[in-house]
Amino acid sequence: MTAAPAGHAPPTTPPTSTGRTTELVLLVFAVVLVAAALMIVELAQGEPLTWEVAKFVAAFAALCAAAHLVVRRFAPYADPLLLPAVAVLNGLGLVMIHRLDLGSSRSDELLKATERTHNADQQLVWAFIGIGLFALTLILLRDHRALSRYAYTLGLGGLIFLAIPAILPSSMSEINGSKIWIRAGFFNIQPGEFSKILIIIFTASFLVSRRDLFTTAGKQFAGIDFPRARDLGPLIAAWAIAVGVLAFESDLGTSLLIFVTVLVMLYIASGRVSWLMLGLTLFALAAVIAYQLFFHLQVRVAVWRDPFEQYDTYGYQVAQSLFGFATGGLFGTGLGSGRPNIVPFANTDFILTSFGEEIGLVGLTAITLIYLILVVRGLRTAITVRDSFGKLLAAGLSFTIVFQLFVVFGGVSKLIPLTGLTTPFLAYGGSSLLANYLLLALLIRISNAAREPDSPKPKPKRSVDSMATRAVQRP
């Protein structure tokens, strides 16, 4: 073995693959998949392959390229599967929304045909804005730990966002019986979508700063260690205000999402199953009280028990959703060959029913696996990142995706009462899409910190006094 040449130190660490090539290949696959799905829809609907299809494909490819370039530049070590998974989901959502637009004017698909809608064009605009927000977040937020310094401000902002629709008049905040919107002329915003992210950031920072108190402070009752009330005060206040405002706004879906996410983050921070048991008990008591107080909750429970009893009124949506799943069966009727528009809100709350009818159980399973890849990679990020705040934040963001998916699946399939949540990245809606792209940017930022290699430490300079001396003989 020969020594290294003088003046050339051996490399400290082997070169690390960033995974950007893998990400690019998967994004190309997503574009091809979306292009093929669009052509299948057009042919099944008897539409000619016009420039409209090329417009959607080109716009979607531009979205993927822009997002990839931003990640390559500002988060080069991020997980290479996060962005492609979201791209596939967003692309398939655009395909289904476009397919529902095509069927909106067909008398053979609707009991009462209307003029053709153009929701896919609007969703594409929201996707471009979402990618802009995604890029802006990665450019400005170079270290996710900076968010912990503004945790209380962000938490307060989240609560204010939740409260705004409640104090606005119904003409400016209510749609379909829920006061959860800000209606401002030509667009509507659902602030609760952004509030959940801000509350998760606050919860992660708060739990990290008070983590030791869950095991060392407070009294013990029934085998459960309780922290002091003054230590948990801000967290309990945030949860109580969020639940109170959302209950007043008739939006128990987001309330449930926030409560369960905070509860799971509390369990992750403390490691005590007793907290889960306590939280579920409190939720059960709150559910019983809410059932007695709110008529809309009684209606949803009644529809959940038997949607066909009120088929002509409240149970119509769920009943038609079950018919759609039954029609789709194992492999579905084929993209563009079903009648998903019969279900009200087929492109928002019930978009999973639309997919279930036309691509069947097999297709829904594939979509679920893509979601699981996104969530598992997010949880892997939570495990590998070094700081506790990043761990809790990544875990909270990942869990809110999978729990939201569970609630939506359960609602449209009559497993649980319908809550009105939207399917992340798939369903039509600007607020949901923008908030979820912000969530993705935070996950990618944390993932970059988790996978980024350590910088080689500079060698300490040797003092002249400590150097060995030797006699040099003149020639």
C-alpha cells in the first residue's frame, strides 16, 4: 500500500447522491401517466384530441419542471420521492376534474344536464399559485428550526384565521351550511386549511420546550402523570378555542383533524399511551355533548346509520356514493366511462367516489399506496432529522395527511359519519391545494436537513511550539 502524495489529503467522506436524478425520472413518469389518462378520458367521452389536452399536459409538465428546479437548487438533499408522489396525486386530480367537466353537460350522465363547467382550468391556476407558494417557502425558509422562534405568533395567527369566518356575516362566510369561508368577490378562501399547519408548528415548538414536564412535573392520578396546569395552559387554550370556533362554524371535520393531530403529537413527545387513552376519553365525552347540541351532527349520524332512510334528502350523497363504488367494482368502468357526476360534489368531497367508480378498487388501492409512500417518507424524515422540533413537525405534518385521507375514505364509504374534509392534492379547491403545497415545502425542507451530509471539520492548525525539531546538516 502506498501513501498518499504529499499535499493531497484523502477525501473525508465519499460523494453523496442527492437523489435528484431519481426525482426527475419519477416526475417524467408522472407527466406521461397524466398525459395517457387525459387521452383515455377524451376518447371515452367521444371528444377529439384537441389542443386542450396538449395545454393541460404542457402546463402540468411546466409545474413539475419548476418544482424540480426549485428543489434541486434550494433543497438538493431532500427525499426524492416526496415531490413525485404529490405530482402524481395532483395530476390525477386534474384528470378527474377535467373528466367531470366534460360530463357536466351530457344528459346521459346527469339527471339534469347543465352548461359545461371549467373547474379544471381553475384548478390548474391554483396549482401554479401553489407551486409559487411552494417555491417561495423553500427560498425564504432555509432552516426549519427558524419557525420555532415564531411559534406563539404563528399559533395565534392560526386561531385568528379560524375565527374570521365565525365573526363575518353569513353572506360573506357561509357555503352549504358551513361558516368556514372568506368570500371575497371573485374567489373564496377557507382559512382553516392554513390554520391547521400553523397550529401544528405551534404545537411542535411548545411540546419540545416543555417535553420534560410530561414525565417529571405534576401529580399522578389513576396511573397517569399530569403536567402542571400552567405548563399545559397555552396548549389547552389553543385546542379549546379551535374546537369552539369550528363547532360554531359547523365544521367538525377540521376540528377533529386538529384535535387528533395534536393528540398524536403529544403522544410522540411524551411516549405515554396514557395520554392517548385520556384524549380519546375526552373526545368521546365531547362527541356525546356535541351530538346533543348540534342538529347537523345528529343528521350526519343518522345518515351514517342508514343513508337510504333519508335517500331523497340528507342521505342522497352517501347513498349515491355507495352506488358508485358498487358500479366500479374491482376494476372500474374505465376512465370517462362512468356516471360520477350523479353524486353531488363529485369533484370535491366525493372525488374518491368518482375514482372508485371509474378505476375500481384496484385503482383506489394504487392511489392509497401513493399516499402511503408520501406519509411513510415523511415519517422517515421525522425519524432521521436530528432536532426534536423537526421530528415533531415532520411527524405532525405527515400524520395530518394520512388521518385526513382516513376520514375522507371513511365518510364516503359509510365507515364513519361524513365530515366534509377534502382529499389532499386530489380534490378541487384552491385553499386545500395551496395549504398542502405549503405542507409539502415544509416536509421537503426538513427532509433536506435530515439527509444533508455533515460538512467535513477543518483540521486544527498545529502550533509552532508543538512541532518537532530536527537538525539539518548543510551539504
